[in-house]
Amino acid sequence: MSDEPVFDEVDAGDTIWRFERSFMTSNWTCIWGRGCLGIGETRDATTGHGCCSLGAELDGIDEAMNLAAMAATLPSEIFQFHAEAQSGGIFRDEQNNATRVVDGACIFHNRNGFSGGSGCALHIGALSYDESPIDWKPSVCWQLPIKVDWVMRDDDVEIATVRGWKKSDWGDHSEKMAWACTEEPEAYVGEQPVIESLADELTAIVGEEVFVQLRQRIKGIS
């Protein structure tokens, strides 16, 4: 019996989307605040940093500008490090390609016990305006644990492989990580398969038409 992953393909013309079926049908769910052990060198069940301890790498100037605009709307009541953002900015450096880390985690990460709510201030802000966190948060944040590998074929057709993140995807940092949620059974306790629980995220990545075809294929809908 082969251990090779099985992929469902959806041909969208200039892009062929390949979806790792085992992940799409798994019951993975984010367990932040419910047993997440972070991505640090030791398993951490106390700080609640989750995958925010490195800050967020940004996808270009447009994303940086959008992030700055969203951050400007966050009041101190729901943004714990509002004063730090005002005095030192939200970016790691003048390149504006990553968020700043404050006291061991992303500047937008409200710590446990903060009166305005723990977790991502951007996420909390989006919900307070009745908007989608997808429109507020850096793409690497709202897409996790979805990973897309892009390869251009010789005929100028892109192959986009959609799968679950692996520990190795964290690059050099992976060698120091004591835990990765996608490779541990603790996170596979969701009430729905990923194709349902991450439907909004998948749709934002691949588009509604491709997502509908994928869902029909996985759910066996003709």
C-alpha cells in the first residue's frame, strides 16, 4: 500500500489546483487557547503565544499598507500594545516586510488576561466591525495551516498544490520547534472536516468556482 498523498485536481485554465485529500478531509482545527503548545523551542502551554511568537512575514507593500490602515483603526481597548505601536511602529524594521515582536510575540498578540480580549488584536478588531478577519490579518496568519506550493510549467500553466503546513515549512526555525500542531494528534479534534471548517479561507485562496468544484468532488456531490 502506497503512502504517497492523494490529490484532487481542479483545472482552472492558467492554474491547475491540486488539493491534498487527506488534509482536506481531516478534522484538524486550531486549538489556540485549548492546548496549543506554540512554535517555540519548548512546549509552552502557559503564554498563549501560539504561532505568533515570530511575528508575521508580509506579502509585499500592498499587504503592509493594508495592515497599517487596519492597525490605525484599533483602539487601545482592544489592542494591548497600542502605545508601543504609536511610539515604535508596527513593523519589524524600515523594510516593512514583517510585524514587530514585542516581549516575545507579535505586537498584535494580546496576552492572556488582557481586558480587551486575548489573541490577535486584528482578529478582534475585524469582528468588532462585523468584518472578516481575512481582510484584516496578514495572509500568512489567516491562511495557516493551509500551505500553497507554486510551480510554473514549461507551458506557462501554474501548478498550485494546496496542503497542510509541515514543521519543515518553518525553514531554519523548524529545527528549534518543539511542537507543530499539524503533526500532532491533539489538533485533530474538529467537529467538521477542513473542507468545511476552513471554507472561507480556502475560497479566499482559490476562488469560489474552484472551491465549489473541490467541495463537490470531496463530498461526492454530482
